[in-house]
Amino acid sequence: MARANALRYYILTRLMLAPLMLWTITTVVFLLMRATPGDPVDALLGPRAPEEAKVALRGQLGLDAPLIVQYVRYLGQLLSFDLGTSLASQGQTVWQIIGRHFPATVELTVGGMLVAAGVGLTVGAIAASRPNSALDAGGRLFGIITYAVPMYWFGMLLQLLFAVRLGWFPIGTRFPLRVTPPVGPTGLYLVDSLLTGRLDLLATTLYHLALPSLTLGILISGVFERIVRVNLKQTLRADYVEAARARGVPEVRIVLAHALKNALIPVVTVLGLTFASLLGGAVLTEVTFSWPGLANRLYEAISQRDYPVVQGLMVFFGVIVATISIAIDILNAYIDPRIRY
């Protein structure tokens, strides 16, 4: 009962702190966008546009008001769940941008996480089961390299090899331009292909998703490899593992059925937080592969000094990170009864 009350108190505290975190993110982004060089009016009209046109557009967009007035107006919009309207794409709201581009980011993130989890857990388990061997050293080297390699360099290298030289994969698109993509309620091509029963479109979607997901997944897999290897090594030295070995239980069964299950507890936290960060932080992957996701759209908005889009997307990503973080804490509390709050 005491643990349940402590968990409820912890969750309530986190929920109360979430708005404060979002307000901090909003304020920092608001100030940084206006402190960086560049004028959104110049980005829209060009630096050589008549000064009268610039003044008129600045007044129309509300950019001629004092900074504190702009800030209060934006906070009022957020309280009414209005993330704003794009300056560069006139008439397009931030919610419409999210609805159009977020499904592509979700598909890329899920594909990358599946690759990362599969590769990282496999390499980490193999390395931990053979301590102080060549496999263990190879696992450590794999984790270091995948963590240190720049994403944009690795992405361009894979595109050059597998797309340009070998011609195995397409680049620069989520779906062929001359083929109608699957239409459905989710915007996720994989899901909508299944809902409409179009397995041909499903295969095409997977074909275009393969190389970006492989690139993102391999570079993230090193994080999971290190966590699994370290925790599995500690678990394999536990008393119940030694008891299982004394009973003659095969080593493979000990690793897969007993030790690995307990070693994966900290992986749940990293898995959830990594997934949340990728939803808003896979900018380099999307830009490198010209992937039409929300992170790529955020990059374009920053380049165009599109204040409402940048601020709205950062708030949206902040909500995702906060929500997943709280969900992971609750899940960990149920998975591992040793956790205390």
C-alpha cells in the first residue's frame, strides 16, 4: 500500500511538473528564435522587397508588436490549443503540418527502433555471454563505432553504396511519385496498406522505408548493445544463474530464459526515451534522406524563420517526450518491484 501511494504521488508530481516543462520549452524557443539573426519578413519577401511591403507584412503578422505582447499572445494561443499558423505556408496551421508530416516520422522511428532493438539486443547478448573473448571485444567496438559515427556521413555512405552504386534501394522519397500512395484514416502507409488490403503498396512502402530505417537503427543499436551487455554480465554472475548451471541447465537457456529477462529491465527505460527523442530529433536522418517527416519540416521552418511552426512543433515534441517519460516510469514500477519512489 505504501509503495502504491508513493507511486501515485510521484505520478501526480510529474503530471504537475509537465506544464512547467512545456512552458520552459516554449519560452526558450520563443526567445531563441527572435534572438537569432534573420527576419521572417525578409525570408518571405526577399531582402530586396520594398520597405513599405515589409512594414505592411510585419504588421499583418503581428511582428511589429513589442516582444512581451507577442509572447502573451502566443501563450494565449497555446492555452486554447492553437499552435499557430505558418508564416511561410500562408493559411496552413501547425496542426495541419503535424497531420501531414508526423505519420512519416512515426514510420521511420518505428522502423529504426525495430532495427536498433534487434541488432543491439543480439550483439549485446552475444558479447555478454562470452566475457573477455573476441566476441566481447567486438561488441564493445561495435557500440563505440555506432555511437561515434556521424549520422549524415553514414547515411550518405549507405545511399552511395546501396542506392547509387548497387541500385538496391531508392532515395529521396517516401513513395514513388508516379504511384498513388495508400489512402486511409491514419496517414501511415504501412497501416493504411493493410487496412485496404493492398499488399503491393505495403511492399512498396517497406522498400522505400528500408534504407533510412537501417541507417537510423544501426546507429542507435550501439546504445542498446552497451546497456544489454553490461546488465547481462552482472545478471550472469547472480546466484540463481550459478544455481541453474549447477543443475546442468544449458547455457543458451540460462541466457535467454533467465538472465536476459532481468537484464532487459533498464532497456525498457532507454527504449521508451529513445523512441520519444527520435520522434522529434531524427532531423539529420530525415534531411539526409529527404524524408518528408516532421523533423525535416522543423528544419525547414528554422531555416525560414517560421516562428509559429518552430514553436508549435517544439511544444508538440515536448508533450510527446513528457508523456512517454511518465508512461515508462509507470511501466518500470510494475515490471521491477524493487523500484522505490
